Amino acid sequence: MQPKHTVILSIQIEKNNGGYLASVPGVQGAFAEGDTIEEAIFNCIDVVKMISVYRSERGEGLGFNEVEWTPKTRMTIAVPVGVD
């Protein structure tokens, strides 16, 4: 099932104890760690989804950068991928 709404996130990445920490400024509790940048980003996205579901159950939204998802919606994203 396609989501009805999508949120455009800005994710900050920083080194953290041998791994990486990803966080979303403006969303309280939206942070996660990972051994790689990619893992930290995807873990953080999972956390944002959980926060979004929780807020939705309370009648709240994330409150920013929401985009309605339709069959004609197209997005371009940049994802860092480590290569050797």
C-alpha cells in the first residue's frame, strides 16, 4: 500500500562512538545510530515513522514538509552510499 502523505526530511549525520548518529531537527526523539551512514539513516527513518504513527493516533501530524502522495507524484532523493 502506498502512503497517502510523505514528509520531506532533512537528516543530520555525525560520527558517534565508532558509528554514526542520524537525527531530524525539529522532531523530538527522532534520532538513531548505525554502524554505517546508511544504517543510521534508515534506522532514523524507522523512528520517524513510529513517531508519525503515534502522533497520527493522537490527531497530530509532524507539522512540516508534508507532501500529498498521488499516482503522479515524483520525488528525487540523495542518499549517501559508501563505496571502497
